[in-house]
Amino acid sequence: MVKQMLDAGYRVITLDNLSTGHRDLVPGGLFIKGDIGNAVILDQIFSEHRINVVMHFAAYSLVGESVKNPLKYYRNNLSETIELLMSMIRHKIIYFVFSSTAAVYGEPAKIPITEEHPCSPANPYGASKLAVESLLKYCESAYGLKYACLRYFNAAGADESGIIGERHEPETHLIPLILKVATGEIENIKIFGTDYPTSDGTCIRDYIHVNDLSTAHILALEALLSNGKSSVYNLGNSRGYSVRKIIDLARKVTNHSIPSISSKRRPGDPAVLIASSEKIKSELGWKPRYEDMETIIRSAWIWHQKEACQLKTEQKI
């Protein structure tokens, strides 16, 4: 997001406590290490800089962990966001772009999922995000806050430059884990659940390239500044791929066998999540550039080969 905004000519300030982020992956702009729940830091930033829009990406996002430790998720994803919003209101900053999730829908009653689909989260992660969305509606009525909630489906891929990609510790996302098998960092990929009511028994997900996500955020930002209309948008490719299909495509891209083993389901995982992104396409003119799943995996493969090479170098040192 920072890279695209700088390329588009925006001035960017990044606030991150680096609990899961990495300083070396911030490509420019002003970086401040700190927490969005720290009112002193927030007030200082908002006092010293002319801020027009706040984009909020900071959240814990592991479904399984949220089931085991819901208080951690509500504290970080909701309580810390409340502190951020309170500081914004104090400083009369009224434009807010929120990184939400398809997990707010829960087990879908209809595919593809539109923004009007009932929200019934199947896990605390999705519930914590939905709680923020609900709060934003009240903040609009009470304080005039204008917002865009962007409900991601499965973010994937890496920047085509090869300088930015996924680096999670521990890694839980499917595509990076698959590619770590291909680089030799792990022995096999676990398939969590092979008895879902799908064509091959594995979960089906809608994957969207990170650069397409970033483009959607800029469009949402520009729409807020031009018309001040609050909105909720799905972000996906409207195509579903099963876990087994993703593994097969990764085998093709990497030319590696990528051994897999079956494991039990993870709690809170719906069988199928596929987006309808027609609303953001029609209202904001968004069009994904990376719709082909093989292209998405290939962009990630370039990044993960580089990361694996760097890891081996560090181990030798």
C-alpha cells in the first residue's frame, strides 16, 4: 500500500509496532514505531502532520488463534481501533479506510457473496472486524466520520518488483506455506480438512492479489475525498479455488512435487467463500489486473525464492 501511494504522489506516514511487521519492508515515507492504542503517539502524529485520511490495516488475523484466544483479538482489533478513532475525532480527521474481511459473513447462505449478505461470523476474528464496522456506522451519525470498509477475501501474491512479499512468523497462509515446501524450508503442506462439501473435499477460497487490493484502497480513498460517501465493498476475484487446486497450480509454477498430508479441520473455517465484487467495479471502476491464479502464485514464487536464498545466506554466516 505504501509503495503504491508513494508512486501515486501521496505523502505517507506509517505507524506500526512491528509485532508482526518488518521495518525493512516499508519502502519509503515517514516511519514511526508505535501502537495505534497509544493515545500520546497518535495525538503527536495528528498534531504535527496534516493528515487527510487514515488507512487502518493493523489487526490480528489468524482464525484458529482467535478461537483459542478471543480476548486477544477483541482487545487488539476492537479496543485499539477505538483508541485510534477517538484520537481522529479529537483532531477532526473524518476520512477512514478500514481493512475488513470476508470472515464477517461466516458460513455463506449464497455464493457469490454480495455486500448485502447477512453477517454472521463463525470465529472471533471475523466478529472483531464486524464490531468495528458496526462502530463506524455510529461514529458517522455521531461525529460525521466517513469511511470505506473493504472486505478482503484471501490476499495473496507479491509485488512484481520482487522487493515486497509475505513474511509471517509463524507462517499460516496457504500459498506461502506451499511455496516454502518448494524452497525446501518445510517438508510438506498440511491440508486442514478433506471432508468439506466441495468437489474435492477441501475448502474453496477466492484469492486476490495484494496489488489489486492496494489499488482498491486508493480508489476508496479518492472516492471518500471527492464525495464523502461511506461505503462497504467486497474485494475478490469472484473465482473459487480449492486447496488441492492451489497445490496443483503451485506444483506447475515451481516444478516441484510439493508433498501434502491431510489433517483435521480447523475450527471456524467455512467450506466456501467466493466474492461478488461487482459493487466496487461499478461504483469506483476497480478492475483486478491479476485475475489468473497461476499469475498470482508466480508473483509469490519470485519473492519466496529470494527470501529462501537470503535465509540460507544468513544461516551460513
